[in-house]
Amino acid sequence: MIANIAHKYLDFKFREVDRFISKPIHTQEKILACLLQNGSDTLIGRQYNFSTIGNKDGYRKRVPVFHYEDLRPYLDKILIDKQQNVLWNKPVRWFAMSSGTTEDKSKYIPVTYESLTKSHYKCGEQMLAIYGQANHKARFFFGKTLVLGGSKQINNIGDGIFTGDISAILIKNLYFWAKRSRTPESISLVPDWEVKLQALTDYAVKNDIRAFMGVPSWLLVLLKKIKADTGREPADIWPNLEVFFHGGVSFTPFEEQYKKIIQKPDMYYWETYNASEGFFGVQFSNDSKDMLLMLDNGVYYEFVPMSEWNSQNPKTLTLNEVETGQNYALLISTNGGLWRYMIGDTIEFTSTCPYLFRITGRTKNFINAFGEELIIDNAEKALAAACKAANALISEYTAAPVYFGDDNTGAHEWLVEFFVEPDDPERFARLLDENLKKVNSDYEAKRSHDLSLGLPIVRSVPKGTFNEWLRSIGKLGGQNKVPRLSNNRDYMDKLLMFIKQNGTGCTLQQTCRLRIQKPI
């Protein structure tokens, strides 16, 4: 009886998905018209005369592209001056503190009632419907879902305005009936990461957990703790465990570790793209990690070709203009009060019928010190291939350029925390180099004869190094993470200094002469 009701509800929600799949362009045009109507009598709407914009061409000609720095004066009017009707025609009571990397300052992303209900929660239900459509024997709704969210407390900054990370905001405002099947709020919103880990462990081992939701890196920490504390395998503790809905970071470096720790052949791992700014994508089938672009979620999308990323006035494409196999930066207008906002993520479409995509990286997380245009997608593929060939598993990594010196060419330096060390460290570095050449022709060209770019320098760091560094700067847990790729040495040098000061040595895999200026 309960199963029939649940499946009928999921079928009903999937029909919503089916409608926007069948009419993608029409759906997006309706979204834009609705957004402009709601924004026309706001401060920004009057400034750019939204009421006279007739179509998508008029919109992209009239309204400039906004980066966070451009948006901040409007946010200050709400946060500091306590004004409303600035970016949206309904009160903005919540701000998500976005701290996806270890930058010192948080971004404050407006979250409205509409963005909560029509984007985050609506797409969350559609995610379950898409999963249920692909897996007709799904039974996750009979048990509990273990949600590992952020650790920031909800803070009241006055006049009924609150801040917190997006997971905390979602948990705080979740429908009462949905809260019953998830991790209790009293645990989810514990601010201290290590206290939360213990509380989650105590809760999880006593309940019929059937689904996980969270960031792969942090859930893996929890699963290892549970296994260490209980001496039992997760599959034995939760025989009905079925699916892990994951997002926040690429799952590729963690996939093999999860298969080792959760030894269930029928376990599913489903990719999601849910950010502070909105819920944008959900894996569409069991056979591929490609995600369906969510088109009826109060978000209007534009796409910036790679050639325009550094332009002050970039040319943008609408959904009907995109092509498969191209890298685009994502530009969004939302019912959260964001207008032509450069979110910083990059995607590549793998299909335009339906619109399927994969995340390829960040506009700021890349290495292009020597014209190699290395993006996260390249790095993930090359590392996965190198690990497979060298019998290794990676927990965490970061990479940065090594600049030209008097006696050296440039190079890429990689700090890698291995879950399983490679059989032959020197061979691993060579494999990484070979596979980077395979996935990136610019990298291959720059590596020609070692003229401008030498072999990569790979440093293996002790297990726990990345978490210990995050703890030392007060950013352990939640959505915090070290950038995978950086076009400067800021993070790399800070990590190296931390390792040196704490007496935990790195190992240089000597595949080429040492070329960095500051040895550990």
C-alpha cells in the first residue's frame, strides 16, 4: 500500500520532468518572462527597465553580466541597510554563506521563499522521481535518509534576516513530513564538526538507513568512523541501503573507495548539482553520470563560451544555441534575485535532446600558466586512468603551477593524499603526464620537448593532511574544500608551509629534477 502510494507520487513528479523535457525552449522562455515580471518593480528592475524587455535578446542586450563583486552593493542594501524590494519583489529573509573553497571571505547568496520551494525542494522531489523512474524497485522511502550537511549555525543578523550555509537553510525550512525521514535537525545543525560526526554515528547505527545525501569526501570520513567504531561493514549495518545522492565535488576520485567500504553490488551512486544559488541538475540514468538540466525550477540559463570567459562584456548563448562537446561557463537568472549572475561553474553538454550535461570545472579553478588550459575535468580523467594503471586510490589532491626559474622550465606541482599508494610512485607521475596529454591537446603541445612545461612534480602527503589543514584554519566539514586546481601558488604554498611546520613530510616522486624554489 505505502509502496504504491510512493510510486504514484514519484510518477506524478516525473510527469513534471517529462513536460519540460518535451518543451525545453518554451519552458525557459516562460521562466524568463516570469522572472522579469517579478523583478520589474525592484530596485534593479527599475534600473534596467525590466518592464520594457520583450524577449531573451532584449534581456541579454539590456542587462550586464554580474559577478559577485557587482552584486555586492545590492546585497549590502538588504544586509546592512535592511531594505527590501532590491533584487526580488518578495522579502529576502535568508542568505546562504557560500564557502565552497577555502577563501577567507564568504559570499552571501540571497535565498527567497520561491527559490527554496520552486528550485531546491521541487528539484529534490524531481530527483527522487527520476531515480524512481530508472529503478522501479526503489524502496528507499521505507527507511531513513542520512543527510550530511554543513556545520554552520543559523545566525540572525537582525530584522528577521538569517544566514547559514545552504544545507543548514534547507534543513531548517524543510517540510515537516520530509523531516521525519531524514537525519534529525538537532544533529544536522550541530556546528562542531567532530561532535556532529559522533552524533551522526550514534544515530546511524540504530536506524534503518536506506539512502545517503551529502558531499562524498565528508560522508567517506563518517563511514570510516562508523566502521572503526563498530567493527562492522556498512552493508551489514544497513542491509537495505540503496542509494547515495551526492554532489559538491567530483565523485571520480572517491568511487573506488566507496565500492570498497560499501560492498553492495546493487548500490547506486547518483550525481546531483545543487548549489547555494539553486538546484540545476540530476543524473538521468543508471548507465551514465550525465545530468539532466532542470529547466522548470525558476532558473533561466545562459551559457558563456570559453573564448569569452575573460571578456568584460561576454557574448552569451541561450539554450537553443548550445552545442555538445563545448565548454561553457554557466550564467543564471533566478527566483532568488540573481540576474545574469556568473556562478563560476563550467559545464559541457553531452546531449541536446534531452539537455544532458556534466560539470567540467570552475572558471577560476584551472591552470593556464603556460597556455595549457588544464581544467578539472582533464585532471579527474587523467588521475583516474593513472590510478587504475598504478593500482592506487586518491582521497584528496590539489595542483598549481611551478613558474620558470633561472635553471628550470615550468611544471605542475601536485599534492596528493593517497588512500592506497601506487605500486611505483615514479611510474604514477609518468602515467599522470601521459593521460593529461591524451585528454588535453594544449597540455600535450606545451609538454613538447620539455620546452615550456616539464614533467609533473607529484608529492604524496600523509593521510589526513588536507583535513588537518582545513581544521587549522577553521574550515573542517560542511561544504568547505581545497580547490583542485589553482592558477597561482597561494593554496599550494600555504599547504606546504603547514606540512613543514607540523613535521609531516611529503615525498617527492623524483620523475624529473627538483624544480621548486621552496623545498619542504
